[in-house]
Amino acid sequence: MRFTITYPMHSHPYNPELLSGDSIAKVAAAAEAAGFHGFGFTDHPAPSHRWLQTGGHDAVDPFAALGFAAARTTTLHLIPNVVVLPYRNPFLVAKSAATLDLLSGGRFILAVGVGYLKREFAALGVDFDERAELFEEALQLIRRVWTADDISFEGRHFSANGITVHPQPGTASRPPIWIGGNTGAARRRVARYGDGWCPFPAPAQLAQAAGTAAIDSMDRLGEGIDDLRRQCDAVGRDWSGIDITFTNLEGGRLAGDDFNADAYLLGLEELTALGVTWVHVGLPGDSLAHVLDSIERFRHLVIDAI
């Protein structure tokens, strides 16, 4: 089992103490030293004020911020959570990802999602109703940009004629592509294009707001994993090499006084049995000191106990 964290700018307004290159570097270095395997940022370049006021959060640019993390670490995987792929031209995404992968020594994982905030799409000039087609075309293009020269492509949204993009990624084959989302459509895309599936815990109300399927229990997660395996079988892929990320629903909040490490460890065993390979660990965002203390607490109570 591997563990990953998202930088805890998970409120609006954010805690200004967390917004500096030095703070990002300290958290990344502490996570690596504690035995975490992944580190990332969310992606919201133009969220609506209404969304921010009703539970949304501010965000830095994930590619730029991950550069700070890469410079202060040597083994930590760089995993945005997640890049909203339809917001950007796929050639630009491929270039940013390849650059990070090359400069970090092959540590980048491109985790992507379709997106769900209509006003953010509108602000960026992207047709919300076309986001699924944009997403799939972009996935096809990015794979080719990373692995071939003299590329020609003709799609509904993107076209290219005789394009070669160097330098290519530092990873020998290419960076893994993880695809977010709780729906059957997301799992079909993983089977066709992806190397990982990253669903997220979503009770019914949150799922409706995000335009996705509810996953609020181990049983529902297991149903999704079973469906992913059927989708892989249908296209002739070996599903055993596909990573799956999720949050441990057992044990409570790491930052809470009632965090139960024994229950958390039992939850990890259940996730492992289902086929989960990465667990996302939530961190508090109230102060840098609390973030660093929570990372060390997780190391002591969980990582060292495995």
C-alpha cells in the first residue's frame, strides 16, 4: 500500500501561512521523510465566487507548485489531484507533464478528470457539454505526444499535422495516467487509456453536486472495482497492473483527537483486499505546524505499524 497527500489548501479563504514556496517544500520534504509516496495539488484556475462561498477552496497552479515539491524531494511521486483536462490544450498539458517528469527523474503521474463546475468552464471558454469528448481526444493526443515523432491527428476538437515535441518524458515509457471519477464512463476510460483509477468518497448529495456516482461505502467501492475489471477484460487488458486510489473510511480524521489507528489499519487491510493500491490521507489546513505534526503522527501510528 502506498500513501499520498494533497496540499491542504482545502478552504476559502486559505491560510496564507501555507502559501509560499518554502511551505510547500517543507511539507513535501516532511512527507517524503515520513514514508509517504505521493504529493499533489488540486486544480481550479477560475472557480466561481459562489462555489468558494459554499464549501469550495482556493488553489495554486498544480504544475508550477509541483516544481517546488520536486526540487526538495528525491523519491516522492508528483500527483495532481486532479488536473481538469478539458480546461487545457492537450499539447500544453503534455509539455508541462513531460517537463516535470524529466526534471524530477521520472516521478510524475498525470492524474486527470473531466471536471464539473459549469461557471469555471464558462470562464475558461470551454463548452461544458463537450467536456467528455474533449477529455477523450486529449488522452489520445497526450499518449502520442509522449511516445512518437511526426504526429498527425484529426479529431473533432484538436488537429495536428507533422508535430514533434521534445524533450519527451524522463520515464522510459511515459508517465502513468490516472483517471478520476466515480462513474462507469470513468472506468471505461481507464480501461481504454489509463494506468490508474482514482475515485473519491461521495455520499449522495456530494455526488449529485459533482455530477458523478455515489461511493459512500466499501461495498460500493468494491462494486466499482469489479466493474473496472470487467471493462478491462472487455478490451483485452490485464487489470492487475492498474493502480486504484481511495480514502480510508475507517479510523476517523487524522487530525482529530479520536483518530483510531487500529481501526485505520483494519480499514487498510480491507482496501488492500479490494485491490486498492494507493490511499489518500487528509491533512488539516489550519497551520503549517499542524500539517507537519499530522504527517509525523501518521508516520508513527500507521506507516511504522505496517
